Amino acid sequence: MHRKNILLELSKQAVDIEKKKLFLQEIKDVNMEPERLDKKIISYYDDVDKMTTSIKDFSLELNSTIKVLFDISLLLIKEKEAQFKLEK
């Protein structure tokens, strides 16, 4: 905003039409900057959402794998206990 105000003042003071056009073009660019920043921010939000979804999917996959491994370890423990009882 401050830069825009300075450019407006400079464009008002400019006598040369070409300089005035340059200042007005720069003011236009300054006005478009928030829009560009918004687009970047939205893009980052989209990227973060994709990553979050990917992490959730991976986490669900990992949870099911952990459950299978846990069940297998319980079966192995029971098998070892049964084997130990038979040896006694």
C-alpha cells in the first residue's frame, strides 16, 4: 500500500508522459501482487491437502499391516507356549 501511494504521488508529479505511463504500469503491477500471492497461497493449500491425504492413506495401510503383524506375533507366542507345555 505504501509503495502504491508513493508511485501515485510520483505519477502525479511526473511531467513526462512516458514516465507517467511507467508509474501507472508499476501501480497496476502493485495492484496485481495480492492476487498473485493469493493464487500461490491457494496452491500451497492444495499441496498440503494432497500431502495430508497421502499421509492418511499411508497411515491406514500401515495400521492394517501392523495389525496383521501383531496377530501373527500373538499366534507365534501361543504356538511357543503350546510347544513349551508339550516339552514339560
